[in-house]
Amino acid sequence: MKMFLFLLFLSFLSIVLADIRVGFYTPRAHNSTCPQAESIIKGVVQKHFTTYPSITAAFLRMHFHDCLVRIKIFGCDASILIDSNKKKTSEKAAGPNLTVRGFEIIDEAKKSLEKQCPSTVSCADIITIATRDAVAFSGGPKYLVPTGRRDGLVSNVSEVRLPGPASSISQALQDFTAKGLTLNDMVILLGAHTVGVAHCGFFQYRLLNFNGTGKPDPSMDSNLVAQLTKTCGKKSRPLKKEPTAFLDQNTSFVINNQYYNQLVLKRGILQIDQELTLDRSTAGIASSFGSDGAGFLENFADAMVKLGSFQVLVGNAGEIRKNCGAFN
């Protein structure tokens, strides 16, 4: 019994002392794990970005939705990649995740890594690195990310709770602070909406009958209301058939600070975005990033690293999946 408790203690200690770090897969003394890992992932991302620059928005969304699940105990653990089966419905099937895409690119990177260094690079690290590379390809900051995450062993549809498009600042902040992030971090990370699109169903209520008034949301520019009404029409449709609108109407495929300037002009597509300039706690922060492009990029890189490092699985916790869509 004493020996069992001692071994259990050593196992626990290895988890506690382990950590993620920059260059986790590069050669260390006599333990070369997978030095080509990051270059392999970058090559896959670059190949797809050349044809579909929208994958930057796709990876940012995937990364956020994996890391920000409020109910989940752990942070970025690739739980969003797990496919549902007859016994259990996974996070991927949750309403907020139905429009998440790019899974096949993660699978492609994983397949290449398994050929080079089997059972070594986690799917959680692949998402994080792929997102970082896509951000850089879109004109965003180039930054180092610590690696060494392990993949989670749980993925339940019932545990998905994420900030919604109509969330207030205080409501959204609860989800961000639950993951160790601050109000400032939230304003910065919502700046990821400088790329990507939103389906009409996520903002159509702002165009036609906001809060039951029978009128558009007064916080949205009237010209934008007319433009989006033309795009979306006046009838709701199934999600897969809904038109979309760019979240940043100015520089739609570039990571920059123009998102904040669009908000100042009342051209925020999602209510949660426009709330950044309407709520007194965030208005000054959003305005400052609108006038400081370099400052936004620097802070965005820091916030992305912080988001990807909170409560991750390390050491002997979790596993290294062989297939990102299924537990081993």
C-alpha cells in the first residue's frame, strides 16, 4: 500500500512539475522528440492558406471554442476535435460549434506528424501552432507559442458554454475570467473578429425587430443596416443555407486594428462586438486599440499565448492522440 501511494505521488509530481515551453519538440540533450513538428504544421497551413485565406478565421474560432468552454475543467485540450459516436455526443455537435471548420486541415497535419514522429505531437498543440501560423500569414503578429500540451479525455456536448453573439459585456466577461483572462484580454481577443464572417441568423434580429421595437438596432449604422438587410433578406433559413457577412467590412482578410475603428463608426456586425464601444468599462480600451495598430498586434500576440496556456494538460495527464477525432 505504501509503495502504491509513493508511486501515485511520483505520478502526481510529474504532472505538477511538467509545463509547456517554447521549443518543446526541438532536440534536448539526448532526447530529440520531433524537431520538424512546427515546420510540418506550418507547411500544411501555408498550402491551404494560399487557396483559402479564410482559414485564419476558421482556426481562430476553433482555437477559441476549444479553449474557452467555460464548464470544462481544462483549457486547450483538443476536445473540440472529437467526433460523436453512438454512445456519446461530443463538443463538435454543440450549437456554437456547428459552424466551426478546418478540422480536415488539422487531420492532415496530424497524419504527416504521425509518419514523422508517431504518438509525439498532441492535437492540442497542432491547433495552437496552426492558429499562430495562420495569424502571421494574414498580416498579424509573428509570435512564439509554448508547446507540450496533452490531449483531453473528455468531450461532452452538454459542457459547451461560450459567449454568444448577443452577450452583454458582463456576461461575456464571466466566460473569459473563468479561463484566467481579464477585461483587457477579452477586448483584445474579440479583435480576432477583424477576420471572418457571421451567418445572418447571428445578427438578423438587429436589422428588423431589435428588442421587439419593430425597428433596427439604433447602435448600428443605418447604411450598414440597409446593406445587411439586402444580404440576409427578411426570412430566417437553415444555418447551412444562410448568407454571411464579413465581421470587418473594411479589411476582411487582414489581422489588424480596423475592427475597432469599424465599431467606433457603429459598423459592428455582432451585438457583442458593438457593445465594446457602448459599455463604459470597455469603450476606452476599444477606442485606444483603434488608434494604435502596433499596440493591438503586440497585445493580441500576448493574449493569444495567455489563452492557449491556461489550465492545459501536461506531463502524464491526458494522452497524445493518434487520430485527432477519437480518443486512443
